[in-house]
Amino acid sequence: MKKAWALLLLFTGVTLAGAFAHAQVTLPSVNLGFKTTQNPTEVVSAIKIVLMLTVLTLAPAILIMMTSFTRLIIVFSFLRQAMGVQQMPPNQVLVGLALFLTFFVMGPAFTEINTKGVQPYLNNQISQEQALEATLAPLRKFMLAQTRPADLALFVRMSKLEKPKTLADVPTMVLVPAFLISELKTAFQIGFIIFLPFLIIDMVAASVLMAMGMMMLPPVVISLPLKIMLFVLVDGWALLVGSMVNSFGG
């Protein structure tokens, strides 16, 4: 019986090998190199592809440094620490929520970037320099609206540049770090306000347990359900998200 199975498998393998040998299999090939061309549009298309890949590589840094993402994710992290729920909600949920809220807050800016910068450049209506300027303009407008004058003046002074006459004259390399530290300061201020009610609940729970002589019972066992119940009763997520979106002037 075993010999019959072995012969059957051998015959099947030989048959399949013969079929593949006679069949014409078409496989894709990739050619890398330099060649002369009479069509300049081929070069332009290749440059566009390289530029798009470069932008995609820098997209995470641009998203973090030049949008509302930084403030949102820091505030959500403060909320989780204030409630004492450890890893609930998970990091993926908080990052996803902050990401989609960033798209919501930055929606008008992204629309303007696509309308005035990306689409005209892809349609060969404007040059690369004009596209870059049109793309940066909405982001600069957003960052200038959220940056404190003191932070902006600090980086202008540290850059040792000539004092700009208007906000439009501030270089982007000076504006981005000033915007970042302004966002960090704002996020920490919001985080402090979030901590206060939960801190009061912790103090009340600890005082009650001490008054009852229950020293061995951790206060977090009592305060954690109370904090969760308070957050749910006041519709905390809607309240927090609404306040955060409004803090950007939306």
C-alpha cells in the first residue's frame, strides 16, 4: 500500500513538473538604471514619484510637529493617568482617536492644501516652489494662531535672526519649535485641570478609609469606581473632546 502511494505521488510530481516546463510563465521584471530620453515628461514623472515618497516618509513627523495631534494625545494620556485606569483605553485607541480628531480639526487646512497646492502641482499648473509655498501657508496660519508670542519671540531671539516685521516674515524653522512648546504648555495646563476633580476623589476616599480605621485597604480600590462613575455621569468623553476641539478655535 505504501509503495502504491509513493508511486502515485512520484507520477503526480513528474506530471506537474512537465506541465510547468512546457507552459510559458510570464513574470514581472524591474529595471533600474539611467538612460537617455527624448520625452521630458518621463523625467518629471520620476521626480514627482521621488518627492511623493519623501513626503510620505516625513508624514509622521509633519503630523506630530505641525498639527493638533500633539495637544490631543498628551491630554488623553493625562486623562488616563488621572483616572488611574492604567492601560484603559489602550494606546492604540487613544492614538487613533487623536489621529481622527486631528483630521477633523485640520480639515479646512488640509482641504486648502489639496486645492491650492497639491492638485495644481500635479496638473502642472504651478511650479514646485509655488506648490511648496501654497502647501505651507495653511499650516503656518494654523501654527501662528496657536503659538504664544512669548514662545515665538524666544526662538526668534535664539536664532539670532533679524527681527521680523510681520508674522509672515517668521521663518518656518523658527515657527515649528515655537508652536511645539506652546502646544506642550497648553496640553499640560489642560492636564492639570483634568487632574483636579480626580485628585479630590482620591483625597476623600483616603480620608474616609482612614477615619474608618481601614488602613490596610488601598484607597484606589474605592476611588477608581467613583472616578469612572463620575466621568460617565458627566459624559466626560463628549465634554473633553468638545472642549479640546474648541480650544483650537473650531
